[in-house]
Amino acid sequence: MYNRLKSYLDLIRFFNPTGTLLLLYPVVITFLWLESGVDNLRLLILFAFGTFLMRSGGCIVNDLCDVKFDKKVFRTKNRPLASGAVSKIEAIILLFVMLLLALWILLQLNNTAILFGFSLIIPIAIYPLTKRFFKYPQLFLGATFNLGVFLLWLALSRDISVVAFMLYVAFVLWTIGYDTVYAYQDIEDDKVLGLHSTAISFGRHGRMMIMLCYALFFILLLVVGIMKGYGFIYFVLLNLFTIYVIARISFLDLEDRDECSRFFKFNNIIGVMLVILYLLNNLII
């Protein structure tokens, strides 16, 4: 029983929460930009739970689509579906449960947010297939991954503004950056299998493109922070952190799987630092 439960938890990456957290940070930062108080804290909690469920469901869909490839890739060959620890029927049942719970959360929102939430099913379902036909699947991932920014905006009954699009683009760039580094772990296997990734498509410009994504990400956050009224402290701290991250990327060994994995997880620190920075500035202004 314990082994079966662990296999289900492994299937939804329960013990590897980095993906869930990277989905959540953009929502939290957007919430902090919109809300200085805690009046809508219940809504943020709902979004956090919904983020966990959708990421879990996304992992199941991804593994169902890629089970044949996962068996041939060093990093993924021991995943529950690829190894046979969980059957496809079990995975589909678990996916159905996750989607039902996510639907319950979505129905707690206003009608506009509910309609927008239903539309997200299409890109979420398409993403696992993009690596087969699209040379830049990380772009599609970023565009899909961060639609929660607009969903939160609508759930708070706010009109979509220029800032919403700026935050969305910022987080898309961040996603492309860290997921490109993540893709370097599988670059040789992907080439053999004929799969696409930005790690492959960027070619010899990979490091430069990753740095550009992070630089633009931080610049956009700087601009929306200033538009919010954040002052000198925000400007200085964000710029210092930007310099540190760019410097770290410049020394990153993209051919080292372990180092790429560590940098991918390092994005949790980036997310936490940004949340703290926004919290502090909300208290100051």
C-alpha cells in the first residue's frame, strides 16, 4: 500500500515541488501588486491549491503523452508510468480526480474568471505535444504556465490593464529562461529522439538567450514596481539581485546535468526573494 501511494505521489511530482512553486510565484507577485492588504487572502489560498492541482494534472498528462520517450531518456526512465509502477488506467483516474478538485476551486470564482479558466484547458492539453512539432516548446510552456496572472486579475474583478500584460510577459520570459536550463539536462537524448527544445534551437547562442530572458524579466518587474510607487530600496535591491543572477548564469556549465538541475531549483530562491521584496515595499508605501 505504501509503495502504491508513493508511486502516485511520484507521478504528480509531490516530492519535487519546484514546478508547483514556479507556477505559484507569478500569482503571488501579481496578487501583491494588486492587493496591499489581506482582504482577499482566501482567494490567494484557493489559487495556491488550484496551482498544485493543475501542476499535478499537467505532470500526469505529460507522462501519459511521453511514456514511450521517457523510457529512453536517462533522467525520466524511472518515472512511475515509464517504469510500469503505475498503469495508464490508474494515471487517468488520478488525473480525473485532480481535474474535479480543480473544477470545484474554479467554480468558487466569478463568472468571468470561470469562463476564462475553462479556456485554459486547451493550451494545457496541447503543451505536452509541442516538443514534437514546435522548435520552441518553452515559449508555449511560458505562455501557458503564466495565464494564472490573467485569471487572478479577473477573479479580483479587475479590468485587464497594461500592467497585467507586462507582468505576464515578464513571467513568460522567466519561464523560458529557467526551462531552457532545465532542457539542457536532456539535450542529447532529445536530439536522438527528434524532440525539440529551446536548448537545442538556441544552439550556440543558448547562454546569451537565457541571460537575455532573465534580464528582460527583471527589467519588466522593475518597471511595474516603479509604476506601483515602489521607491529607491526596490530599485537598488532588484538591480543587485539581477546582477547576481546574470553573473551566475555566465558561469553556469550548461553541459553539466547536475549543475543545470541546481540552477533550475535556484529559481525557487529567486521567487521567494521577489515575494519578500514585494511584501516589504507594500508595507513601505
